[in-house]
Amino acid sequence: MTDYRAALFDLDGVIVDTAVHHFAAWRQTAAELGFSLADEDEELLKGVGRMDALRIVLGIGGVEVSEDEQQRLAAEKNARYVEAISTITPDEMLPGAREYLVSLRDRGVLTALGSASRNAPMILQRLEITDLFDAIIDGSVVSEAKPNPRVFLAGAEALGAAPADCVVFEDAIAGIQAAHAGGMIAVGIGEPEVLTEADVVIPGLHAAGSLSAQGIEFVGSR
Ligand code: G6P
Ligand code: MG
């Protein structure tokens, strides 16, 4: 049994189901360019920063465009995404997410957000959970995309915690790799068949109560 002092959370797919809106917006980009994305492609785009995600989409279609056109396509995708999420409410948080964050904080466990999304602060505000994080590291603070560990290392640093004190909650393969590259344990949120590199996999934060039985225990240090 190991005791951890800090919990670092990805946003999309862990706290709120925005992944579906990201993918829908990329599908329109592909359609505009004359090809389509397969359902399996969604996994490749999770956790990856906006411009890197665009490059993945272009690669799938075998399409090459100028730097200016890349900027335009990314801006257009973001406008569609922002429009889609502009009406989200606290009710749309994934089951158990709010409750788990509150229970960790009640026990004095440090919490940080580590998301590649530049839209993260706006989403936290709309979900009314900004106050549940001691530190917020988003795509505008750190530009290196997961699987680069920078976003989580910056989160740990902001909390004053060592990587070995942190547990990362992630739904993306790239995010689990980022946690490991940073020397942190990774709890996968999703399917064990997909998140094969995670240390433990649970279906969602509603099931986080089972982590202590799997050797992951938090201690307060606030
Ligand atoms: C998250 C999502 C990715 C998305 C990235 C950038 O990590 O999982 O699918 O590409 O954020 O999001 P943004 O809102 O900045 O375009
Ligand atoms: Mg995610």
C-alpha cells in the first residue's frame, strides 16, 4: 500500500465528456477536406494538443496543407467545439467526478488539473468546479503535448508535491504515457483493453472508491 498526497486530473473524458465534441468537430474538418475519420481514430486524438491533433487528422487523410491553412483549420475546429460546449452545465459532469474531488479535498488531499485544452478554464467555470483545484495547468500554460510529461510535472510543482506523491487520472493513452514519463502512477479511466499501460483501470471516478483495495491510498497534507 502506498500513500499519495496529490491527485492530478485530466479534464476531457475524466471529469466531463467533452471528447465526443472534440471528435465531432474534427470529423467536420475531415469532411471539409474530403475524407472521413473512423471511430477508432478518436483514441488517437485524445489528450493531444490542438495543433498536434490537426496534424494527426491530416495524416489520416493523407492531406498536406500550408501553415496558414493549418491555423485556419484549427481555429475553425475550435470555433465548432466552443459552440458545442458553450451550453454545458454542472449536470453534465461525468458520474462521481464532483463527489470524488470534494471527498479528496475534504481529506486534505492536494488536487490539480492537467489538461492539454486551452478551453479548460472556461469549462471548469461552466461546471462550477474551478475552486476544487489547488492548481490549474492547461494548454495555455504548457505547450508541450502529452505524452510529454510537462503538464503533470508543472501540476506537481505547483502543488509542491514530488512526482512519487502524485496519482494521475487519465482517459487517454498519451496521458498515461505522460504520467509515467513524469515518474507518476497512472489510473486509467475507461477500458482495460485500451488503457493497457495504466497501473490500474477503473470505468470512471464513480468507481474510485475501489482504489484503496488496489493499493492506492491518499493522505491529507493541506
Ligand atoms: C484535450 C483533449 C484533446 C484536445 C486537447 C486540446 O487534451 O483530450 O482531444 O485536442 O485537449 O484542446 P483544445 O480545447 O485546446 O483544442
Ligand atoms: Mg482526456
